[in-house]
Amino acid sequence: MHSRNKQNLTLATSCGVHALQDGLGATLYVLLPVLAGAFGLSYAQVGLIRAAKSGAMMLFELPSGILAERLGQRLLLVFGLSCAGAAFLALSAAGSFEAILFILFLAGFGAAFQHSLSSAIITSTFEDGRRRAALGAYNSSGDIGKLALSSLFTIAIGMGIAWQNVTTVFGAMALVLAIFTFIILRYAGIGERPVISTSGNKLPGTYGWGIRYRSGFAALAAIVFIDIAVQAGFLTFLAFLMAEKQVPTSLAAFAVVLTLAGGIFGKLGCGYLAERFGVRASLVLVQCLTASGIVAVLLAPTLVAYFLLPFLGVVLQGSSTITYGTVADMFHRARQSRGFAAVYSIANAATVMGPVIFGLMSDGFGLTPAMLSMVVAVLVSLPLIMLLNMETADEHIM
């Protein structure tokens, strides 16, 4: 197969898997109120259900990357998508809180076999260039899936279609896509078990974690944690900020949609930005614009703040494309899967901890000081960006 055709086919397949997996996860935001009404769930039970899915992703993200080194990414990617599909099919037959809890834990388990594996597949396929742009397209596809499937679910419920029927259709879509994913990646020869030895001797970079640049990876891990914690915290409390500006609840929630919509373009565009101007320059620019944008939204009148939110979303979420695209530079080829898994595990932890940290600050000092602390956190990451110099970093393998 021609190299460019192979790249395009692989990227399209990975984007499809990402869009559906993230879309299934985002459906929970609109599904949980329906489940709460149908089963008489308390807020605590709703929180446990959400935590079950997020916790499963966090727990199994790293093991999935390590396991891929033995089994290959293709098999595990299809396995994860199949688990998620089976979970949504089973959800329509759930009859109790305990059943829902287990089923959504299974959905989170399946989702853990996706981000790091697909990122490693894209990285290995685009070794001759366009890697950051490809990862940008991959990242943005997840947000497109979130908006598409959550919107479809909302429209279907509004039309009077039973939620069980919708989850059944979504589950069937995942299983069908799993079959096509296996066929396409096998045809393209992508995601097979990596070769880590010749004649019984391990190849360079396959010992331990295969980290090429220790100081650079430590800086990258810190930047990712700060970046994702700020993203999660800002999106969690944005609607509350708008409510403080005397915006009705329905319109306050729309502020989040505007920011997410900007994020789709940011995750795509920042990949091209990093390819053209380099990682460090692009990341400094994006982080400075993020800090300025948060301050502007805080101080601006309501109408102006709404106008600014899509632009803030571009840089707030676009930074993740730059950081994730740098993972491949930090790890040897045979350890790409576990490298991405490690970084995505850090991001998952930040997604959980960010809203908690900034929520406690909001309770103690107020929402505006908490938002300003997000600005400080973003600025703290700027010195760390200077450590992302792979050319002069330590070459010692870990």
C-alpha cells in the first residue's frame, strides 16, 4: 500500500474510534439525569457511577500501554471498543444501581484501551512527518464525537425515543466499528505486535521504560498535569462563573458548549502550529494566550465574555495537542504505547484532581480568586517549557 494512503487510512480509522469512544463517554452527561429519574438514584449514586467510569479509565490506561508491547495495539484497540459497545448494549437491560455501576465500569475499562494505543499507532505511521498535525486531527475528533453523540442522544430523548433504544444503537455502532477497525488495520499492516528483539537480544530502547530524555519527560509530565487540571477546572466552573454574571442557568451551560467548540479547532490547529514554529515557541504562545483569555473572560461584560469563549477554547484545549505530540520524542519506538499511556494516566489524574482543587479554593476564597489561581498555574508552566529541549537533553535510557 502506498505510504500516504496507509497514513490517511490509519488516521481516519483512529479518528473514528476516538470520536465514538469519547462520544459514548460524553453521552453520560445527558444520560445520568435520565438514569437518576428512572431508577430513583441519589446525587451520591450518580457521582459513584461517573467515578466508576473515570476510575476504570485511570486504572487501566497504563496497563493497556504496557500490554500492547506484547500483543500489539490493533488487537487491544478492537478489544476496548468491543467492551465499550457491549457495555452500552447491556445498559439497556440494567435493572438496578449495582448493575449500572458495573456496566459503566466496563465501559470505562474499554475506553482505557484507546487514547494511548491510537496515539502510538499514529506516531508510528507518521514517522516521516506530519505527526503533530495528525495527532491534532486525532485529538479534535474526540471533541467532535462528544458533541455529536451527546446531541443525538438529547434529540432522540426529546423525540420520545426510549433511552434503552438509544444506548442499544450506540452499543451496536461500537461493535460494528470494532470489526471494521480490525479489518482496516490488519489490511494496512498497522498495530501489530512490535519487534523488540533479534536473535534473542533486545533492541536498543526496549529496556525499562525506554525514556530517552529524563529531564524533558519530567517537565512534560508536570506541564500536562497543570494544563489538564486547569482545563478541567475551568470547564467545570465556567457555568457557575456565568451565573455570577446574572446569566440564566440554560445560557450559563451554553458557555461550556462554546468553549468546547473552540477546542475542536484548537486541537486541530495547534498541531500545525507546533510543526511550523516548534514545540516550545508554540506552547509558550498558547499558554500566554490562555492566561490572558481567562483574565479577559473574568473581567469582560457578559456579552463580550461569550464572544471570547470560543477563542479561549482554541488555546485552552489546543495546548494538549502540542504536549501529547511531544510524547513520541521522549520515548523509543518500542516503548511508544507505554509512553502515551503514562502521559494519559497523568492527564486522567489531573481531570479528577483539578476540579477538586479549584473547587476547594472556590469554597474557601471565592470563584474569581480560584479562576485567577488557574492563571497563575498556567504561568508556572512557562519555565518548565524551557526544559523541553530534546536536542540537548540527557540521552540515558531508563
